[in-house]
Amino acid sequence: MSFKEQAFIGAQYLLPQHLLSRAVGWLASCETSWIKNPLIRTFIDQYDVNMKEAQRKTAEEFRCFNDFFTRELEDGARPLASGDDVIVSPADGAVSQLGPIENGRIFQAKGQDYSLIELLGGDTQRAEPFMGGEFATIYLSPKDYHRVHMPVTGTLREVIYVPGDLFSVNKTTAENVPRLFARNERLVAIFDTEQGPMAMVLVGAMIVAAIETVWAGLITPPKRELKVTDFSNPQPITLQKGEEMGRFLLGSTVVLCFGKDKIDWLDQLKADSPLRMGEAIAKAD
């Protein structure tokens, strides 16, 4: 690891992660035109954001930076791969890692892995259906479309908000911060699907101001404590394949988990493979 990388990792431990993230969150929600318009335009130029596919094209059309960051796309910009047995990508981004969940561990990067049980909030029974199954970690870069959609049709069973750190998420931190995805703040959503239980874990990161879901809105609990919500009620929440389930207000990463012998990742997928929401990533067994 270079000196620059060592300094970067060291800073991750020293910075006031939550205070910094909330401050950026305040700036990102500012509606003052002389603040938000230059901020949006600079971001578009810096990260080469493709605004041709967005419904709104200019900084002036967005209420604030967060409104721009979670921008909706033109109709048809993300067609769904056909086939009832096809699992689609939940987001734009790139594959960080994917493969089997072995001995209750998920591969993070060379020399690093973490516990499935810890990732899902520390409950052994919740993790049991995914033991020996498959996972995929999808990283969303700053220029990507930041709404998260359903890979398959599913009925919401349980939602767990897990408080934690807010380390940056990138290749350097994945290789050098132990248990990165299991220690960062995250939202775990468990769905019942035709392929069995599916876990969608939305992982926060440095300067990620918040995570939203379509059923609960903004996930920013006033107390940083584990919160579990059971959705096994007379009016279940069912989302169809391709429907939006949540969004990131800046950042970050989605970890998908399926049970044993339920799905097969497509052969062409590997670490660093680019993804667009709606394209095929796996098939049901």
C-alpha cells in the first residue's frame, strides 16, 4: 500500500464521519439557487454525468442537489431484460465482487471478508436461509443513476436499520478496512420471492446523507440503534421486478444475497463488470 493510500485509510478512522456526512447532507438539501446550481453543474462536469437520459436536463430544473442526484430517467432508458427466470441488476454501477457465501462469510476483497450474520443485523435465524447461497456486491459511482430497483418481484418481509460507521466505499477501503460492508451504516430489506428469500442491503458511506425507501421515505433514525420492522401484515408490500425500492442521497453500495441453489450468476459477470439497472445478471435455478 502506498503512502497516499495509507494516509487515506488513516484519515477514515480520524475524521468525524457522521458529522461530516450530515454537514454534506445539509448542503445537498439546500434550495438556494446560487448555491445548488453551481454545485450541480460542477458535479455534472467533474463526473461526466449523462444528462441526455435524464427527464430534467439542467441544474435550474432541480430543487436541490439531492433532487438532482436522485434524478429520474427518461421512459425506456433502462429496459428490463426479458424472461421470467431472469434476475436483473438493481442499479447502475459495477460489480465489486460476487460468488458463493462460504462458511457464513462474504468475500470483500483480497485478504478481506466479513460475516453474513453481521451484515444482516446480527440475527442467526435471519441469516440461515442464505448460508451456502450466493451474493453480489454492486458499487454505484458518483456519476451513476442512484435509484435502486427490484431484481425480481418480491414481498417485503422485514426491514432492519443497522447503525454503524461511514467509511468511504472504494477499492482502497475494500482492500484495507476489515469488515467494511458489515460495519458501515446500512438498511437490510428481506423479500420473499419465487427464488426464496432475497436480501437487499443498502450500505451507506462517507458523505452519504441518507437512504430512502419507497414504503418508508427517508431512513435517518434520530437514535443510532438497531431497528427491526416486520412487514408480515394483512396488507403486504409487494414490488414488481424493475420497480423502484429505494435510493441513495449520495453513495454507495448494494449487496444482494440469495439462498443455496436458487440462482446462477451469468458467466460473463466478474469483478469490475459494468452494470446498468435492468440488465440480466443471473438466472433462477
